Amino acid sequence: IQKPSSGGSTLLGYIGIDTIIEQMRKKTMKTGFDFNIMVVGPSGLGKSTLVNTLFKSQVSRKSAGWARDEKIPKTVEIKSVSHVIEEGGVKMKLTIVDTPGFGDQINNDNCWEPISKYINEQFEKFLKEEVNITRKKRIPDTRVHCCLYFIPPTGHCLRQLDVEFMRRLSHSVNIIPVIAKSDTMTIEERQEFKQRVRKELENNGIEFYPQKEFDDDMEDKSDNDKIRETMPFAVVGSDKEHQVNGKRVLGRKTAWGIIEVENPNHCEFAQLRDFLIRSHLQDLKEVTHNIHYETYRAKRLNDNGGLHPISSNDTQESNL
């Protein structure tokens, strides 16, 4: 008996399998996609400015009608703002989730709890849509795909709050640590601080994105190892343009010159942007769905003996 070959078959002519990529591209361009990014860190670290710089538009909550005299809240609040941005015919619904009040109190005990609760609430919302008898053709995705965690540029070590937050939330969201306002340190101080932060994260068993265990193959591992060696990204944000050598560049003007945001010799903003948007955006969404959401879903279904399917009548009754 001749066994079927386990290897690939040789095609006798063109059949068009390679057009699937173009089909997927056309469908994505029609429907667009969601990307939800959370920013966490004490006030005054330039979180809103950095997000605006990343997406080259006024997308942060502060840009969307935030009052300049808004007081720092006494507890951590969760506030989000959404925009549809378009580039090259591709539409993306971008949601920025801000966490005002985090790390700003004298006593910051358990200030990560409202953030953890919000992340889980988005998982729960998605899960309930999934178990509906009459499901929507496209379930709205409000799950947090990425959390930019802003580390103050102290040059010393991580605060206990930083360690505690990342330790508790690294298993439910993709955390990308960044050193804010890194232009306040010299290049040597910056490198030493980055090494110290990486060592502390390792000693505390904290895995930031991209996690080693999720590398698909050796090529992925090689690319991601280079990124992991660079992190946390030392960044500078600015939405102001300045003239440098006849060109308009984004930067921060100081008495000594202009710190160019997109110049890799000045800071690592360009590396963060390329990593976050140009090379790993889809992977951030996939890890959120396949790892973090699946972990939540499995635990939720085990704890409750399974969720009962929800009919459209049940939904209407619950809204009454």
C-alpha cells in the first residue's frame, strides 16, 4: 500500500493560492481594525505627548477637550477616547485608555486594582458576546492590546510600585516598559539605568512583551532577542516642530540645542514606534486574543461551570 506523502505536493499548474494575501488585505481595508492602547504612569511624564507623537495626530485624552486645570484625582480613574485614523486607505479605530491618578497619591497601595478590573471587564464583555446565541458578525473589541508603562527617569532603580504593577498585570496584558523623558539623563546614565531595570524585572520574574515563551520560531526569537536587549525604550515625546539643517523635525528645544524625537542618536522613540506599529501591532492583538483572553476565558468557564448561552431576549430583559 502506497502511503500518502507527508511532504508538499508539486503543483502541475497555477491555481491561485497566493491570492489569499491580497483577499485578506482587501477585506481588512474594507472593515478596518481596532487597536487599544493603555498608558500608565504618574502625572507629568509626558504620556499624552508621547501617544500624540506616536500616531502623529492629537489622539490623547488631553488633546480631546481635556481641561488644563483638571486636578489630579484622589483615586485611579480609567478614561478612554477613540479616534478613527486612516493611512493609505487602511482605517484603524484607535482607543487610548488613560489612567489619571495612578502613582500620584501619598499612599499608592493597590492603585493597580482599578486598572486590573478594567482589563478583566473588557475580557468579560468580549466573552459575553461570544456566548450569545445570536452573535454579531463582528464582535466589538475593547480589550487592551498593549500597556505602555512609563518609568520615571530617576536613574536609580524601579520603585516598589513599578515592580508590583508589572508583576501583577504582566499575565493579563502586554506590558511595554518605557523610560519617560530620557533626555534628563546622560547617555551613560541612560544605559546603566536600562540595564538596572532589566535586571530588576528579571529578578522579580516579570516578563514584558515580547515574552520569550511566545516566540514562534528561531527567526522570531532572534528578532525579539534584539528588541528585549534594547528595552525598556528610553523615549522623548514632542508634538512641536523645529527647523534643523533646513528640515522640519519633531523635537524639544533646550538651551543647548534641539533633541530630535525621531533621531536614533538622541533617543529610542523611533525604535518604539517601529516595534509597536510597524512590526508587532498584529502580534500584540494575537497574543491578547490567544494568550491573555484565552487564559481569562478558561478560568472564567472553569470557575462558573461554563457560561450559559445568552439569547437576544435575555439581553433585552437585562437591559430593562
